[in-house]
Amino acid sequence: MPGYDVAVVFLSGRLAMCIKESSSNRSHSSTEESPAGGVGATPGVPVSVTITRPDDWHLHLRDGALLDGVIGGVARQFARAIVMPNLVPPVVSTALALDYRRRIHGAMRRADVDQTAFTPLMTLYLTDDTTADEIARARDSGLVYGVKLYPAGATTNSAAGVTNLMAHCVGALGAMQRLGMPLLVHGEVTDADIDVFDREAVFIERVMVPLRHRFPALKIVLEHVTTREGVDYVRDAPGPIAATITAHHLLYNRNALFRGGLRPHWYCLPILKRETHRQALLAAATGDSGRFFLGTDSAPHLKGAKERDCGCAGCYTSPHALALYATAFESAGRLDRLEAFACRNGPAFYGLPVNGGTLTLTRTACRVPPEMAVEGGSIVPLAAGESLPWSVAA
Ligand code: DOR
Ligand code: ZN
């Protein structure tokens, strides 16, 4: 993978005989390392990593044929996922969320995924008209775990999103604060006069700060944080706030969008940022704060919807998600932090148990296919045709 120009640095993929680390008493993860100085070894680089079964705290599963096409790859790695509600039409009520949940279970059946192997955690799509009663119904269902704020016009299928949060959503937000229902935020302003690379930082100033001043006990996840400003804010703010981080924002800076030509499969929203922001995200994901956790924002679109004039935003990463994250964590020399990020911090924030079971990654090359067939077309995954240094063991 020609990674240097986009800041992915791969170590040598050579394997050597390995020794098992003594089991750690501070983490359930374990690594197998190449012995320092061994013939063909890459000293200090583990040849396998075993973590508790992880969760994806931000995922687009889509519907219909796309859902059928992607569900197997998700369930192979993740025990649970927060499922985004930006369908057409959007999932604006508990009744629609429960219908969608049934369709996900149907897709699991068709893909031979055991019904207990994967749990979709449903969300509602916040609109100007969402009522406090709807929030109470969502909470009472026991199956809705968050409410997603899309500023109207911010991204894919956000036309029905919120036009003015404080003008229209105070009733719903109050109910969410009272009932402990998290608000999941797409943190970008949509004003045409704000530079696309500044939209997150401006959102924090203009929307997040006043929102948290008014609702200091509201649980908030700043989804797919992409900037140093976002990381600093989430790390240091008082009260219940956290952020998800995608694999693509950890691995790539904005140069990836233009590597040898225009690269639509690296186009997502929030858009990839400068290298200084990528460095801040990597430090946050691999650092001490428990406020950062895994959310792929894997967002599949058919190939033709990406490779055209006015192509859709979204990177399809779910089939190789753990390999991508492991690559990023290895680049920071912090594979030991992958388990907290992927398996522990998210459940702690949502008040859910940590999963049972484990997932093992081995440091063997995994080739990302050029495209993946689904009924009616194909999806091009991120890093298509390239080789990743990590694979999920069968
Ligand atoms: O790149 C993105 N794609 N960002 C989003 O916020 C939405 C997503 C999608 O649904 O395609
Ligand atoms: Zn998303």
C-alpha cells in the first residue's frame, strides 16, 4: 500500500516464531510478540492480538439489498452496533426503529448470521418535530439507544434533519436529559460561508457549547470527531460527553483525497482533515481518556453513486474495520490500547455490559478486494486493491 504520502506507515510484514506475553492483569487483551532480535523478526511488533469482542458505536447498515450485502461483514467482527437512522424515509419514530430492527434480523437470517451473534442498537432521527413523548416511547422500548442529530443539509439523507436545535428541539432534548437518552451528534455547521474544513470547529463554538450550557447532564456523543479542536473539547469538557473516531480519520489525512487523482472512495463527511488533526485523533484514540471509542461510520454506497458527478459521501470500511484500526494503533505503537478503545470505553459510556468472547487479529496480510458484489451492483471498500498488514482470524 503506497501509504507514506497519506501518513499510513506500515512496518515489515515478516513473521517470526513467537512467544506469548504473560497474561496482563490490567487488560483482557493479549498480544503475541516477535522475539527481539529473532531471525526475520520485527522486534516489538506483535504477530497477533486478542481482544474482547468489540462493538461499533456508529454504523450505517442501510436497508434492502445493501443491508443484505453488508451485514455478514459487520457481524463477523462486532457483537453490537449503534445503527444510524438516516434511511429514506428517515427513522423518526420508535415504531419505525422497531420495523427496521426486524428487517436487520431478516437480513441476518438470510446471511446465516446467528440471531444472538449480533445485536443492532437502534437510534431515532431527530427532527424539528420530535416530541418528548416520542423520546419516552423510545426509552420505554428498551431497544433504542440514542437519538441522532443531523443538522439539516449536513450530509447524506439529512434533509429532514434539524434546522435550529434550540428553537425547535428543547422539549425533546429535555426529555432525553431526564431519561438518560444519549444525543448522537453530527457536529458540523452547514452555513455556506463556513469553509468545509472548519465546520466541526465552528459547530463546537456555535452549537455544542450553548447546548451543553443549557443541558449540562445530557449525554452526548460527538460522532466521528475529526479535529484537534474536537478532541480537546471532548477530552476536557465537564459532564457526560464522549466521541467516536473512525478508522479512516485515524489512518488518512486530506491528501488521501487527491493521491494521484480525485479519489471518491476517500470522500466522507466530516471530510478528512490536515495531518495535525489526524495526529490529535490518533493520540486521543490511543491515549488515557476513556471518552474516545470505536465508531466506524462505515457508510456503503453503490459504486455508481460514488464514482460520478456529485458523488455521495461515505467510506465503506466495515468488512476490514478491525484490520484498519489495528494498523492505526500499530503505527502509534499502542496496540495495547486497542481493547479499551474498541471494547470497553463505549459500553462504559452507554451503561452496557462488556461483551463476552474474543476476537483475534493476526499480523498476516489481508488484501482488500477491488469491489464487493451486492444485489444490483457492487460497493468499493476503502483501500480497495491494497494490502493491510492485519487480518481477523477465522
Ligand atoms: O460520509 C458520510 N456518509 N457521513 C455521514 O455523515 C453520512 C454517511 C452516509 O450516510 O452516507
Ligand atoms: Zn455516519
